[in-house]
Amino acid sequence: MSKLFNKQNFNAAKEFVSTIKNKLNKKNSTISSVKTNVPKTKLEKIKSSNTIAETKAKASKAKLDQTVFEIKNPKFKGKDFTFKGNKGKSESNTESYKRITGENNKVIKNMLDKAAEKK
């Protein structure tokens, strides 16, 4: 038997072909689903709420630190703070839709008026 067709080369080729087949037969490595993290016991619920509270506290501290920095360094942003206090009611989706369509209608009307004036 020739050196090309010895048992070692045959096994290597067989292994190579099998790995290629496995890679072609596998699904894409995208994430298809994620298991939900629903706490079941009282201890798990307390741990979950504690983790959420810690995260909120960290975020609040970061906002406070940024505001303190901006107060100490007025050249940074002036009196316009990064995190402004929320005063009043936030805009709903329908209100924002009405506002945006109203603004767009004004702009389109002005464009049409200018186009009509030029003719």
C-alpha cells in the first residue's frame, strides 16, 4: 500500500469529513431562547429585589455624582444639568404623535408656499 493511503491518513481524512458534516448539520449559533429568571422561593424573591435595589442605588449615586461635578465645574455645562428633575406629566405617545405631525405639517406647508411663490 502506498504512503498516501496508510491508516493514519485515512483516519485523519475521516475525522476531517465528519467534523465538516457536523458543522454543516448544526443550526446557526444564534440565541433562540433565554430562560426566564422567575424567583420561586421567598429567599430568591428577596435576593432579586435586593439586586434591583442595589442597581437603582448605584444609578442614583452616579447621577448625584454627575450633578455635583457639574455644580463644582460650571464651565463644564453651565447651568444646563445633564440630569434634570422631572417636573410635570410626561408626554404620551398620542400627544407626541400629534405634536410631531403638527410640526411636520407646518414645515411642509411652508415648503409648498415657498415653491408656489417662486413660480
